[in-house]
Amino acid sequence: MSLNAESTAFRSALEVIRAVEPRVADAIGAELADQRESLKLIASENYASPATLLAMGNWFSDKYAEGTVGRRFYAGCQNVDTVEALAAEHARELFGAAHAYVQPHSGIDANLVAFWAILADRVESPALKKAQVRQVNELTEADWFALRRELGNQRMLGMSLDAGGHLTHGFRPNISGKMFDQRSYGTDPATGLVDYDKVAEAAREFKPLILVAGYSAYPRKVNFRIMREIADEVGATFMVDMAHFAGLVAGKVFTGDFDPVPHAHIVTTTTHKSLRGPRGGMVLCGPELADQVDRGCPMVLGGPLPHVMAAKAVALAEARRPDFADYAQRIVDNAQALADGLLRRGAKLVTGGTDNHLVLIDVSGYGLTGRQAEQALLDSGIVTNRNSVPQDPNGAWYTSGIRIGTPALTSRGLGTAEMDATAELIHNVLTQTTPGSNPDGTPSKAKYVLDPALADKVSGQASELLTGFPLYPAVDLG
Ligand code: DSN
């Protein structure tokens, strides 16, 4: 492909948009400029390829396609079938899964599809059986009442939020916390690591229908073989949400006991984090759950997004190339270099390091809350997000942690030397930021004091660090 094909494509697209609503074209251009200039360390973000981005901007967006490949509720879905089947095939091959469902619009949706499939498969409910065989009209009011009671009172065991678990694993701010009777397992207070004996103890006592593994802020590998043994012992369905580390599974950095696909009954993911695809979700499973999973739309999801499925097919094809394995390994090498750089400078890290794509800094070591640290870093051109640490005294809003991840900067080409320089910038900002106070003089968990000249200087250093690693180098918007 010639270098200017990408520039031509994006320039032309913006010209067409500008003719209708110039402010949207300007915002799109500004977003690229902002992303080019910032040191993006948000662990869940990445940069999708131009081919992936372009696959989304077209007439597939106009098509309704409820149902699944070859079994649609709408006519004229032959081309949607092509891209959905391609995305599913790439996903099956990439992850070694028997079945892939590529319609979920997000990670939450993927998890809801999985929860539904597990409930439908596992809950002994005569009313549900009738509903499943489409004898819905034969259900009495009493049947519906029983169905709601039986489905709505099941147990889920997942990782606690402050240990790095995800909201959709049964926590109350999410619908899953209203659907399930949830209990969580934490991490060992001394090491910060998952204690599998404690997970087994909790599972034996609680007897969950679903045991969930997966995280959005745990900086270590999870042994999925052991987790499956625990699930089997208590008769639970084992579900893994690999949204954060799907790229590391795809790139064969997480193999054997650390690859969830051979061990879990069902695996969910997003496609836009370390996997570097379009924003969206996906479910992988064996043949036993495939039929229920395929009922995702219209059971759980609104109409599929064919343009995003097209982009998933492109991104998954990219992830099957040999260079993706190299990319995945570099993500982890970079995270470890970043962690080492921070530790050497005196930062306090949850678990003392990382073996995945993310690092969790306990910023109480700098006398700050996560909120203060996040803003001070942002002022300095470093984009991160605040996050709870285990047993966080500041709760989920202010927090005591900063989560940083390397998938995006690794996509840009930065390596371990630049990670050490990044650690220096972060440490420099955090050591020179102090907590601020409220107007009445009481200490504030949000306000902070940072010399604007230092913030500007660090922003300049961050931009300088990025100059050798242009983002979308072939895209010149003119
Ligand atoms: N919002 C994602 C993250 O940042 O981890 C998870 O849903």
C-alpha cells in the first residue's frame, strides 16, 4: 500500500464530513492531534490500525441484521454474513476456540450474553425450559413469576473491585450486581496476589453458579487451570473475562495455565484494548454453550453493528500475523521496564511489579490520592487513570492508585528505554505534587499543588519522548 493511501482516505473522509458539519470534522482532526501529543498510559486504550478504523466508516452501518449468520430476522444480510463469519473464523483460529460470537457491542454486553447463556444452561427451571422451546404462549403468570425468581437469585463469585476485579462481575453499580447474589475474593494483603486456597475456601462455602476470573487492574497473571479446578470442585461454571489481556493471549504471551481459553467454559472480551481492534466485545465458548450464546441478539443485545464486525474481522486478521506476537511480548517487556523504573526511583507498586500490561502505583507513597495524582499527571501531558488499590482507604472515587498500561505506547513503537524515561517523568511529577486544601482549610482529596512551570516542562519532555514515534505516520491531514 502506498503511504499516501491512508492520508488520502482520511483527508477525503474529513472533507466529506466538513461539508455537512465542519465542527465534527474539526473535532476528529483535533482528536488525532491530541492523541499524537499525549503520553497515553491508560491501560485499556490502544491505537487501532488505519485498516480497522476505515472498515467502520461505511454503509454496513445502515444494515439491520438481528439473528446470526444464515438465520437473520431481516432480508438482505448476505454481506453482513460474510463479515460476521470472517470475524468469527479469525477469532476461533486466533484463540483456538470452538465457537466465537462477535456481535457484542462492548464488554458489558459480552458479559451479559455470557451470563444469560450460563443461566439458561444451568438453572433448573421448568418455566425456562418451556420458554426455551418457544412455548412462550403456554406460560402462565405463575410460570413467569417462577422463572424470574429462579433466574434472578443465582450466585456469582468474582474478584473484588479493589483487588482489580471489574464492575460487571456482580457489583452493584452494574446490572450484574442486581441480577446476582455476589461474593468476591480478594488478594493476599501481604503480597497483593490472588490466594487460590482462599478462592477455593470461598467457593466451597458460597457454592456459586458462576466463578469469574478476570480483572481490569490486577497486574499479575492468573492461573486459570487452578481456577477451573476450583469451579469443578463446587460445580460452578467457570467464566473468564479477558478484556484487558486478550492481546497477550492472542500473542501467545499467556499460554498453558495462563491461557483462559482451554480452561474456561466461557470467555468474554472486548476487542479494543490490548487486542487493538475496534471498540466492541466478543464471546468464546465450547459447543455446549454456543446455541445460547448465539441468542445474544435479540435476547440481550440490540441490532448487531455490521460495520464494527467488519472492523473486528480486519483487526483479528492482523492479530493472526506473526508480528502481533512480537507486539504482545513488547507490551509486557515495556510494562516491566516501566515498573522497574518506578521501583528504582522509590515508587510503591501493588504486588511489587507486573507480569502483564499494567502497573498499579500506590500513590499514598507520594502522599497523594489517586484523583490528585491523575490530574497532576494530566497537567503534565501524561494520561493515566486513578484506580482503587486493595483495601483502599480513599474508596472508589478518590482512590489511592494510578493505573498505567503499555499497549498504546507499545503500538507507537516506544521501547524499554523510553519506559524508563516515562518512569522518570511520572516520578518527577508525583514527588513535586502536594495535596491541596479546601477553602475552609481542611485537607482536600481532590485539590493539589503543582508548579505550572514544572507541568509545562514535563509536558515538553513527554512530547519530545514521542517525537521519534509518530502516531499514524502515514496519515497527514494537511
Ligand atoms: N473501562 C475499562 C477499563 O478502563 O478498564 C473496563 O471496562
